[in-house]
Amino acid sequence: MIREKEIHMGKGRKMLKWREVAILTVAALVIFIVGFANFGDRDVSAEAKNMGPPKKAVALEQASELKKQIKGSNLGRSIDEKASKQAHEKVVYLTFDDGPSPDVNKLMDTLNKYHAKATFFMLAPNIKKHPEAVKRMAKEGFGLGLHGVTHDPNKFYRSGKSALHEMEQDQKVLEDITGIKTHMVRTPYGSFPYLRESDRSLMESHGFKIWDWDIDSEDWELKSRQYVPKVINSLNSIEKAGRTPVILLHDHENSATLKYLPELLSYLKQHHYKMKSLDDSMKPVTFQCHNRCYAYSQKHKSNR
């Protein structure tokens, strides 16, 4: 009799342990994939049929019942809060060209203060001038991109091979300093109209991803706080169009960009934007030629 009771209690403990594991498994899946509120019973059943081994499938088939038990509990409320937060989260990608400048550490300090990440499209000579700052970028999770060597359109856009060669040089310099081989590139002044379709194909065949932008802050031209409202107004248009904005900014010494950056970052934070960095796995935002691109030398001749 005592032995039967012990066996019964042992089975009860195993059932309780399995129940706890199953609940946590389902909760984790719900949080990670679509959120508690949107995790339907039909989705669970379909997933269960496609999964193995059998024990996992059984656990998922029980998700409908477990979901009811979780709802209303502290765990359920936590899941709901997380799902709600994710649903309202907006993403923006800040990008800085031409650096690293002597002020790049101040720039990173400012970004960190607002828990913001960004991507730096850097020139090889400047990388060599500020190697420790570039190592810091890599260590702190900022995006690392390439911007070439000369930033001279006469040299960079001389041919497809000249553009490719500059990016390969830049890539090697960055890799030698950080150990990171990035394929994200931004050509001087953007890819349109001087990077022709054949030039793009050549660059892409060597694994490079050409990044342009959705929003030009015009900080390079305005050189004042006016770039902040310019970005904000553009953000509203991009958001209505349902696109995730990539913002063009510049990393220049003693710049208005850095001086008024806290104002822009405060706005983004207050309006629930998550400021993230780009990476090699993403599909780039690239200006398209549509048969309108032409050689820089052609423009130079037409202006004579």
C-alpha cells in the first residue's frame, strides 16, 4: 500500500515537472515568435504536425490548454506586455559617412547615452588614423561599413574596376584592424547616378552590398540644427509609406551633426524608435538606375 502511494506520488511529481517544462516551452515560443495575444490554436496544431520528435509534437498539441492556464497569471501578463511592446516598436537605422573623425568617440558616447546603435561607412585613410576608435565600434556593436579610399568622384567613378578596387582596399584595412570582414558599402555621394548598372554588377559579384538611404539629413549642407526637423519631417512620410528609414548623417570634426544629435536622438526615443545598426545579412536600400545612370566622366564633359 505504501509502495503504491510512493509510486503514485512519483508519477505526480513527474507529471508536474513535465507540465512546468511544457508551459515554459510554449511561453518561450509565444514570446519569441508572435506574442501571446496572436498565438492561435490553429497555428499550434499546424506546427505540431510539422515537428518532431513526437514528444515535442505532443507538447505543442497541448498548447491550447496550456495557453488557457497561463492567461491571467504573472507569466501570461509578462508575455502580453512584451507582445504589446514589440507591436508598437519602430526601427530606424542611423548611418554616418566619411569618418572616423577625431570626434568619433564623442559621437559614440552620445549614441550610447541614448542606447542607440548606428552604422559607420568609413574611409580607409581615416580608419588608419583612428584604429582604436574603430576597434571600439566593433566591440560595442556598431555597424561597420566601407566608403572607399579617396572620396574623389573623378578617381572612384573612373570605372567599375576603380570603384571595386577602392572598396577592396578599404575592406582589407578594416579587417586588418578589427578582424571583421564587412561587405556593406556606400559609394561617395550615393550610388545614383554615377555607379552604372555594370559597375553595380561587378561590385555585387564580389559579394559587396550597396547601401544608400531613405532620408538625407542634409547635415553636410545645412551645417546647423535645421537638419533635425528635416529628418523628423521625412520620418513622418517614410512611416506613412510603411518603410523602415535609413538616415544619412556625417561624422565630421566640430560638426553641427554631433552638436545637435542629442535633439534628434531624444525625439526618436520619445517616439518609441529603436535605433539599430545594419549588418551583412540584411537586404540593402539601394538607389535604382532604371537606365538613368551614367559615367561621372560623361557629366564632366557635358559641363565643359
